[in-house]
Amino acid sequence: MSLLKLENITKRFGGLIAVNKVSLEISKGEFVGIVGPNGSGKTTLFNVISGVYFPEEGRVIFDGQDITTLQPYKRAPLGIGRTFQIPRPFASATVRENVAVGAMFGTLSGKVSVDESLEIADKTIERVRLQEHKDKPAGALTPVEKKLMEIARALAMKPKLLLMDEAMAGMHPNDIDQMVAFIKQIAVEEKIAIVSMVEHIMRAVVGMAEKVIVLHQGSKIVDAPTKEALEDPKVVEVYLGHPPEE
Amino acid sequence: MKKEITKYYPLIPVFTAYLFLFLVGKNISGMWQLVAMLLFYCAMGQAFNIFLGMTGYVDFGYVAFMGVGTYGMALAITNLAHIEGLGIGIIIIGFILALLMSTLLSMAVGAVALRLRGAYFAIATIGVNEGFRFLIEGARIWNGSEGLIFTAQLNQILGREAASSLMTYWADIMVLFIAALAAFVTLFYMRSKIGYALTALREDEDAAKVMGINVTKYKITAFITSACFAGLVGATSWALKTPYVFPPEVFEIHYTIEAIIIVLLGGAGTLLGPVVGGLIYGISKYYLSIFMPGFQLLIFAPIIIIIIVLFPEGVVGMLKSRTKGSVLARFII
């Protein structure tokens, strides 16, 4: 059974159709890359999945439950975690407190105490190797550290599905490789399905995704295993334009 | 168990400050009036901080909760004084009524205004106190603009002597207890899930939502708690201390502004902040108006601007980051 299923999702902003009849399925523990140029509807799609927007048409089914119009704060405990394109730490709180918030509110039982959450936070922070910074305010971290912190915060929620919005943007290629290896390892250990959204850092997708979905102007144009998808002429066209006429 | 106790260490400086104020007022003659004023400012700051400091939302209509609290106490005294044998019970009923009225008003205001964010929330709340004032005056509710005067009833309930010591002494002691209780509740919130949720939503409401935080629930919790304390401060400082109430006096936006200044001076969202802010504000206001009557605002405004510019996080916010890592850090939050 699929973990996440989108059926014919359409999201409009006034006259603009940001996402146009997109259907897709993600299985448990799967790595999926969502690729598409700027403005292709990737972030909107993420926002529909995490509940920031409700779609005009279509259904979102998570773990067998219809969550199309479920409030975002009720989705997180079901197991949907996300990171943001531009990290959004709770800046004045320490790294430890940030991560603890994930454990406190983002887990299904909802009965994790403050002390337990802080313990979970300590463990999770060690996994992303931020233990040196754990008592710093999150606002004082470097951009890369903030991304790691966001991943830790999402992991503390024990998600079944982790949505990563441009997790590698702005990183050094070596860091990207490390990050990819790291995320992969955690996902396998914790059996988390990961949907990673990428604009142009194909390195991140190639190294991680089993399947790639390509969006273009709000519509899904390709949904195939990674290698196949990236060699698809439609994808090449979206990114590089028409091949020259002979 | 030991860990549980260390959690409450930050109350030590707060309670020490209140104890110090009490001792100064009690032992140095002529100081009680100043101490009473300072306690009022600290209590108001401590109450407002639970909402303004912890959520980052600015409620310009905050004084309305103090106003309805005052009316709660006033109504209890004026309407129940003729019943024999209730005695001090009337004061207790007055507190309950004050709590009830401020809770109801905060629920009504919160249900509408808390849907808005940032500046929109602030603007929406500006009208609350004025609206309430005109409602009372215009619709002639609770004796309209003539207000309620209940000195006689208070004398009747408690006897002349007890009533006078209530007005000049015990009401201030009650304010002190309300301030201390508000500080305790603030720390309790900080140490529990509520505090974490409020910090998260203050920093980034959307991120908080997708992390599973029911932001509306926590905002309303903070709003109602803060309003309840405002109601209690009104009921004591404005009803028991001065047994009369007139709509323009208790719905005066001036007090909201003072509360905002106190919270920001001391450090929004810190536990000790309202005490420090209340003391700085109250002492400078008091002495400036004695030594430079007429000029106090001219001097006072720059002082506030300088403090805010030097310590954007408030005095306690600055102390907090300075003491980070030292032994003192455990006490200053």
C-alpha cells in the first residue's frame, strides 16, 4: 500500500494554476526526488501535502486516511515532517529546544513530556552532529547548520514521510555528498519515505532518489526511475530548451 | 525531585525583589506610596508579559481586561453589600466575578482578533477598550458615565477601620501576591509544553503549525491567562484600593502603553523582565515628576529610547545573554 497518494490535485491562486491535476504515489521508505524549474509548482505541492494550502480539487491520502482538508498541526503527528527551503528556525530558542519542539508536538501519542523531549532532542542532535552547538540560539547557526537543525527537528517527530524543500541548495558539492549519504542512512534506519525537492542540484537527486517526478508549469510531465527520468527528452527540454533543428 | 526544584530557581530573584520592595515600604516611612505604585507596575507588567512577551502579539486593548476586572469587584460590592453575614466573602465573590468577566471578554476578543497576525492584531485590539468604555457610557450599563462609588458599602461590609487599612495597605499586599502568582504561572508555562509552543509560534507561526502545534489553542491559553491576571490587578489596584470606578479612567489606553513599555524595557518574554521594567519605569516616573514636574515626559522619553536602543532585548534579555554559561544563568531567565 502506498504511504502517500495524491489524486488529481489542483491548486489555483486566483487565475494562476500553480498545480494542475497532479497525481502521484509514494510508498513506505521510498526516496523520491521532485524536480522542476523555478515556478513549476513544487513548493505549492509540498504545501498541499503538509496542509499549508488546501487544494481546490483532488484528494490527499496519507497512510489510508483522507487528509485533504486536515489542519496542518494535525498532519504532523500522523507522520509528515518537513524542512523549509529557507530554514525557519525558532531563532531565539536554542537548538536543543527547537528539536525538542518536534518531539513534543510532532509525535502521534502527543504524550511526550518536556523532559523526554529534551532527551530525544539530545540524541537526535548527536545524529546530525550538532552537539557542539546545542545550547546556541538557533538563529546564530550557519545556513548549513540551520538545515541540519531542521532535519533534526523533523526527525524528532518520528515521521513516516519527510518532505525536504531544497535541502541542499547553497551547499558546497562535498557537503552535498555528505548530506545525501547521511540522509540516506537515517532514512534507511528509520524507514522514512523521503521526498526531496530540487530545483537544479541534480547531484542530490542522482545520489539519493529511486524515483524522480518532474513538474513543469504545475503539471507532472515525468514519473519514472531516476536514470530514466533524467534522460527523458521532455526533461532535457524543460531544463535546456528545444534541441536545435537540424 | 531535586531537578524539579532547580527548575524554579529563577523565581528567587523575582521574589527577592518583591520582598525587598515590601520591606522598604514597611520600614521606611513615607515610602509605602511609591512601593504601592511600583508593585502595581510590576504586577501589570508581569500579567501582560504572559501574552505580549510569550506570544509576541501586541494587544493595545489590554487595559480593557483591567477595566472589566475593576467592574467585577465594584459590582460585587455594590450589589451584595446589603446582604448580612457575607462579610469578606463579598470580596472573594468580587475576585471571582473579576476573573469571570475578564475571561469572557478575552474569549470574545480572542475569538475574533487572534485570527489576525502582527500589526493587524494590534490595530484590531486598539478599539476594544474605547469600545467598551462607550458601550458602558452610551448604553448606561453599570451606572454609565456616572460610574460606581462604593466607599460606603465597603465600610459597611468590613467596618470603617478595616476598610481603610484595606485601601491603604492590604490591597497593595494583594497586588504583590498577584504579581508573584503571575510570575509563578509564567515560569510554569515556560517549563511546560505551553512555553515551548508559545516560543515556537512567536518565532515562526507557520513553521510551528507544520510541526504539530495547535497555535490557536496556545495563543488563546496565553491570552486568557494574561487577561485573568489583568482582571485581578484591576479588581485590587483600582477597585479595592480606590473604591470607585469611572469608565474613562479604567479604559484608558495610557495604561496599555505603560504596560508595553514595562515589558519591553525589562525584556519581553523573560521572567524577571517585568520586575526590572516596572522598577525602572515606576521609579523614574515618580522621581521625575517630583524633581522636574512638567518636564518628566521630555526626559523620560529619551531614557526609554536609549534603553531600548542599547538593549533591544530589554535589560533582562541583555543580562541573560551576558550571564550565559555562568552560575547566574540558572537564576536569570
